[in-house]
Amino acid sequence: MQRSFITLGVALAGLVSQAQAYDGTLTINGTVSAESCTISAVGGSNNGSITLPTVSTKALAAAAVSAGTTEFTIALTSCSGAASQAAIWFENDSNVNAAGRLINSGTAKNVDVALYNTTSTTPIAIGQGSGVFGTSGAAYPITSGSATLHYQAKYYATGVAAAGTVVASVIYSVQYQ
């Protein structure tokens, strides 16, 4: 019995030395900025509410069709610091699907919500990408301590839509450069 424990101990010692081997090093760089602005999302505080118009299921009768374009803004005022641009990074969380669209928690079927930069017909892939400034929401200039960032929300069909409510949410962070 003693011999079995010694053999096991030698075998485990070999595994430990292998577990300590490494293949590389990752260096993480970033910047914590003193930039700050007062945020007013969709005319409210930093939290806002966007109401999409009522659309017919006929407007969402096939996958990858969008409807109900609704523009919204996030206004920045009283900005301090040296930044000359601001952008929104729409964050990935449990409310975002693998395609980067907002998951509908309402009763409508086969409907997501997609966000767009106002200059694009391609949805923003929420939470995907490099996180580099302006890769989620487009960048806008900060002028005289203020900026207004413009985006769009739309219904996005994942198949033939079935009638019901659409409820979705997204968290965001303001990026400065």
C-alpha cells in the first residue's frame, strides 16, 4: 500500500511541473480618463426610453428585414477635459444575442431590436469588435463642451414576425478621444 502512494506522488509531481509551463504573455494596456460630461439619453437622464412605432407583421414578413426606424440621441453637455470626440460603446450582456442585436423579451415572435449608426444600413454588432473608439457607435465632435450623438433603433425580423409586444434594453458607455 505504501508503494502505491509513492508512485502516485511521483506522478502528481510530474503533472505539477507541466502545469506551470506557459506559452506566452498577454500585456493589457488602457487609459483611465478624467473626461466627463453630463449625459442626457433620449431627452432624459443617463437612462432613456425609446418608443418604436407600431408596425404590421407584414413589414417584418421575412428574416433580415427591418422596420420602424426611430432616431434617438444621446446629448453630452458640460464636458470637461481635452477630448475632442465622443462615441457610444453599446455593451454586450445577457440582453444581446450572438448576432449583436437586442433580444426581445416581449410577446412578439421572431423580432429583435437592432441599433444603427445614422449613416449606415448595417446594424451595429453590439458588444462585438475590438472596443476601439468609434467601433460600436459612430464618433461625434465635442464642440464648446457639448456633443449630440445620433443613432437609430429598428425592429429586426429573425423570421416571419408574429404580433405582440417588443421590449429590449441595452447598456452603454461613453467613449472619449
